[in-house]
Amino acid sequence: MPLACQYYSELEVAAMHQKDVTLIEKGEVIYQGKVKTLTTKDGKEFLVTPEDKNIPLDNVEQVIT
């Protein structure tokens, strides 16, 4: 399931302004921190952390900025 456009836009803004975000998947926090950038690989979207870890966005239910 692709990430909702609204959430993708929020993540882009968070990356530009170096704001912290929280990603929720299946009711659990899967990431909390800054967004370095967003990327796509093999048709899937990922959040890239400042430590260059790729967090898949396909099952993210909620983004809190």
C-alpha cells in the first residue's frame, strides 16, 4: 500500500526544515527522528535517516510531524 500523498508531502517539508517525525505502523512507532531525504527503489518509497538507514514507507499508517 503506497503512502498517502498528504503524508509524503509532510515528510518532504520535514526534510527541508530538518524537523523530527514519528512514523506509525500497525499501531507501533517504527521511526522517530529527522528525515534526510525520501527516495524510491524498485517502485517502493523509503525515508532516509541522517544515518543513511532506509525506512520503507509502504505500510506506514500515520506520520506525526
